[in-house]
Amino acid sequence: MAMEFSVRFQLPQLRFHQNPQPQPQTRKPEFRKIVCGLRGGTRKPLWRSRVLSTEAIQAVQSLKLAKSAMKLDEVFSSKVSRLLKSDLLDTLAELQRQRQFELTLKVFEFIRKEVWYKPDLSLYSDMIMMVGKRKLIETAEIFFSELKEEGLEPDTRVYTELIGAYLQVGMTEKAMETYGLMKVSGCVPDELTLTILIRNLEKAGEEELAKRVKKESEEYVDSPRKFLAEVEKKYNTQKDDRSTLFDSSQNFTKIATLLLKNIYATKR
């Protein structure tokens, strides 16, 4: 008799411990702290590159080499007009940094005609600062009027640059008038504003006005005593440096005179 054997194998269930899949780590966003300097009342536009592109460098060099109006027009049509927005704005900033006054003005006017142009307070502040240093007060006033015509409201830095421009040419009354307009408009004078006013008013002998600004600094500065002490320290240091330079030049003149006299006496 055939016997059927039914063999049942029972295999134990093997459980493999799988290593858990590493979960992707989400990086926490890093926030960079932006520190503004005294002249940085308005934060610099984010479109300004740190490194000039090849196209921007070529445009700057070509503009500087253009010695005639015809050549300049060619550069604008062949190079400047082909620049991307960021490159064009970098070209403007670089020309200003190199103190290429006339070229900066031309590029600024070119930018204002571009279809993508939007009025920008930082641009106008830079332009007012540039012409103010060259004591072109009428041009500074034109820029101030034009920014308002373009729908912008002057901020602290714009007012500060205009105040500085007036003080450059000794127009103290206009500077104080602009300072008053700044406060009325709701703009708060910052340390740069107050420093420029105090130092230039004292330099011009306007002690009463300087005292008034110092008194008002208590409303606008966190540590007015420390601030005023710092302003006084820097101002006195500059005066000492100028005095030392003057004394050195006088001593040099005396020594040179004595040497010439000795040489002349020897020859005789």
C-alpha cells in the first residue's frame, strides 16, 4: 500500500530589521544681518551687484575712452543700450565711484528713459551727494525737485545730502531751512544729519545754531552724551591734524630759508 506522506515544513518567519531611511534634513533659513553705516539711511537697492560683469566693465572703459560727442553716442548705442538692468545700474555706480562726473550724469539720464525705470530714492540720494561735493547747488536742487515730481517723498538721507550740499557752499540759512522741512515732513534726523550740522555750524562760527542742534539731538539719539562726545573728539582731532600740518609747513619753510642763506653765504 502506498503511503502518502504529507510533509509540512513550517519555516519560521524571518523578520529583517531594516535601517530606517534617513529623513531629509530641512535646513533652517539663514538670515543675514545687514548693518547700515551713517550714510546708509536708505538701504542700498538689492539689484546692485558686488562684482562688475564683463559687459559693465567694457561699458565703463568705453565711456571713459570716448573723447567726442559722436564717439560717446556710439558707445551708448552699441554698448550701454545693450546692458542688462543690473549691469547698467552697476555701470552708474562704478562711474560715480571713479568720480566720472559728466559720464555719471549722462548714464543717469539714460537710465531714467529706460522702460523698466522706477523712481528710486537711493539713486537720487547718490546724485545729490555727488553734485553737492562739487558745490553744484542748483543741480542738487533740481534733483530734489525732480524726485518729488516723480512721486517720491524725500527721506532722511535725501534731506541730509541736500543739507550737506548747502553747507558746502556756506548757505547756512538754506541748510537750517531744509533741516526744519525734514522734521516737519516726519523724517527723523539721524547721527549723520546731526554730525554734519554740528561740525559745519561750529566751523562757520554759528555757535548758537550748533548749540540748538546739540540740544535737539537728545530727542533723536539714544545716547546723546556719548554721541556729542564722539563728534567733539573727531572734530578736535581734525583741527589738531590741520594745526600740526600747518606748523610742519612753517617749520619746513624756516629750515629751507636757513639752508638757502647758508648756501648763499658760502658761495660769497
